[in-house]
Amino acid sequence: MFISVNSSVPGDDKVFFFHSAVRMQHSVVLMLVVLWVAQTVQTCPDVCKCSQKPESEKLEVDCHRKALQHFPAGVPRDASVLNLGHNDITEILPRALRSFPKLESLILEKNAIKSIQLQAFVGARHLELLNLDKNHITSLPSKGFKVNDKKSYSPCPKNSRTTSSTVRLLQGLLNLRFLRLGENQIGVLKADMFVSMKNLSELDLPFNALSALPSNAFKYLTALKVLGLSSNGIKKMSSKAFNGLQRLMFLNLDSNRSSIHPSIHPSIYWQIYLSIYLYSFFHSFDIEQKLTLLNYVLVPVSRIFLLGHSCLFKIWEC
């Protein structure tokens, strides 16, 4: 905005008019900001609380502990964080997140979710954190984290025998960094469950019902750095179970029943063995702290594996 001052006005008056115009300009800007914030608050669902930190432009919508059975209506489209924890939601319906194109964090811990339907995450291209801890999920459907799109994406070679619907599935959660599935009832893992998550940094699956890790279970998770599999009932483990985990730094296999030998993953150098407390310490950080730790602190340390206390002194027998 340009401010014009009449040259015929005396000097002191010019300065006065100039400062008055500047103050008026600032007042208009402030008024627009207030109106924008007021509009944002007005669109907040009655059962939720919407807030925006002064130092951030991210809008947080808090709807936890409201006895909700479905995603609430009226959530602002520009929401960055949506907290639906401690409710009674039983499923994630198709296109449930399509109305929140800027969503970065979705918290659904401690609900009653049993299933994740096909195309549940359509439109969630900016999602970085998905917390599904403490639900009733028994399995991850092979297409549960994929998104149909006009473009085509195929993780398989052209000569692979695969259905056309699978070939046309575009990666859905391209920016997902943290996936938490602890304390569910997941009993089977298959590679295609995670085909759309090439940027995933942390996968947390403790306290589930896993009894075996098949070959190539995590082969598409090439960016994975933290894998938590503690407190399952894992008895069998393929020698190729961890194929593809090129950047893995934390592997927590504490409190399982499997017989593990370092040759299970020849591409990993077994250099440092730390207790389970370090994993818990790492898990206590927020997203930004974790990213900083993974990118700038732990990378020079090479590979870190947490196999539980019993493996610290009996590396070749654990």
C-alpha cells in the first residue's frame, strides 16, 4: 500500500498525516486478523475446542473425551491437528479426511476402532502423524492406506500379475512420518499394508497379537528408522523379515518368544546394543524433537538395536 502526502501541507502536518495513515493501515490489518480468528472460532464444532498458538499458523482442534461415535461435523478445513482421542469411534469411513486437506496430525488413540475402510485417507496428503494406539484393530487391510486416483502407481514390475485396481492405486500417505498402532489386536503383517508409506520414520506396533514376521514384511518402508515390535507373541521370524529397512536405527523386539540371530538381516551391522530405556526415552519426544534427533543426532551413530535386557549380554543367543 502506497501512502501519498500532499506537498502543499506544512512539514509538521505532513509527518502527522503520515503517522496517522500508518496507524490506520495497522488498525485495518489488525481488524482483518481479528475477524479471521473470530471466523475460525465460529466454525469450530460445539463439542470441540479450536486454538491457534501465537507463534504458529497451525490450527489445533481438540475433540478428545467427548463420547463421539463419528468424526464431528464442522471441523475447519484448515485444521492442522485433530485430536479425537478417548472417544467411541468404531471405524474410519471412506474419505473421512477429505475435508481436512491441511491436516498434519490425527490422534485417534483409545477409541473403539475395529476397521479401516478402503480409501479412508483420501486427501490426507499432508498427514505426518497417525495415532491409532489402544483400539480394537485386528488387521490392516491391504488397501487400507492406499488412495485411488486418476494417476497410476504400481510397486510391482510391469510383468507382475496384479489386478488393475491395485495398479491404479496411488500412494496415499506420502508424508506420513509416524504411525502408532500399539495395544491393538493385529495378528498378521503383509508388505502391501505399508506400500504407500515410503517416508515413514517410525512404526510402533507393541502389545499386539503378532506371532510371526513373514519375508519382506516391511520392504516398502525404506525410510523407516524406528520399529517397535515389543510385547507381541512373535515365535517365528523369516530371515528376510527386515529386508528393505535400509535406514533402520531402532529395533525393539523386547518381550517376544522368537529366536533371533544377527544373520537374520546381513545388511545391518550390529554395533551398538542399548537397553529398552533408551527406546522409551526416544518415544517420549514430540514430532519436531524426534525429527531433529533422527536427522542430526543419531545418524552418525550408525545402527542401534533394542532387543531387551536379555540380549545385552547374550547377543548370539537372544
